[in-house]
Amino acid sequence: MNTRIRRVAMTVAAAAVLPLALSACSDNGSDSAGADSAGKASASATSSDDSMGGSGSTSTADQPFGPACSSVPTSGAGSFDGMAQDPVATAASNNPALSTLVTAVKKAGLVDTLNNAQNITVFAPTNDAFAKIPKATLDKVLNDKAQLTKILTYHVVGQQLTPKDLENGSFDTLEKSKVTTSGSGESYTVNDSAKVVCGNVKTANAHVYIIDTVLMPTG
């Protein structure tokens, strides 16, 4: 009789303990799965944030900037990628907005000089910049090779300038006198008169800053 009572008691105790054990296992499993899910979600978010941060920092760095950049073709030889493959005079010839400059460079016989130079910066006036000059004056300059050469070489600096360099700079030109630059961010001025309308354009041998006014040497 005592043996039977003990067996019943053990059965009851086991029946009581089993649900508790199962419940504990289930809770632990759920907590573990939740922790794993949370960990994976956190890792995924961190990875995503890092990726976005990295993408943002590299996609905007060292890129052309300025309002006139939107008019540059998105593909072909005249695009930013296309210009980066060619030396500067050739690259400019593929940009419709620089056709007057290219004509002037050809008249001055400077195509080979510019294409063969290394690590230079060119401040490139747009067609609209040349249009600010009275036609009679421009025609006269275009037909005076010595004066034209003097003006064009005044737009070339014998080193590659980054936007940071332009913030407060003074640089010797190939014409032998200086140009000054100022500004910050995406807004720069050359000689306090010409605004950079599309800056930090790369060619195979030069950095190009497209400007809205023709620079005139003082000497």
C-alpha cells in the first residue's frame, strides 16, 4: 500500500514538473531566437548605415560641381568621363560650351602645348564669357597671335589645383603673372571677377575650372 502511494505521488510530481520544464525550454528558445533576430537586425542596420555612409562620402567627394555642370553631356567624349580620358585641349574641343576657347587655342597654336603639358590647371572661359567682350575687340585679339597667346596662357597654372587650393590662393600662370582665387564649398571666384560655373573637371593632364568671364593679364 505504501509502495502504491509513493508511485502515485511520484507520478503527480512528474506531471507537475514536466509542463514547467517544457515552458522554461520554450521561453529560453524564444529568448534566444529573439536575441539572434535582434542581433542580426542590428548588424544589418549597422552594415546598411556603414554602407550608406561610405557611399555618401565617396560619391560626393572629388566630383565636378557648379550650375553649368548640368549642361555637360552625360555620355560620350564630351562627358566628364570622356573628358577624363583626353588631354585638356582635346577634351575641351568635345565640350560645346568651350568652342570659342578652342578656336582661340587653335589660332594661338597652343593645342600641342596644352595637350603635352603635365599636371596643369586651366581656367576655361565659356562661350558666354567670350561673348561679353565687344565683337570688334574679340576679333582683333583673335587675329593678334602674340596678344592672344598672352591672354590664353594667363588662364593656365603650372600645377593641379584642388577646390581646397582655391579657397585663398595666388598662383603663377604660364603667362608669368599671377591669378588670385577665393571662395569655399562650391562657390569660387578668380581675380574677384570670374565665377567658377563648373569646377573640378578632370582631363588626362589637367584640372579644369570653367569660368564665366575671360581673365585679362595686367602686365
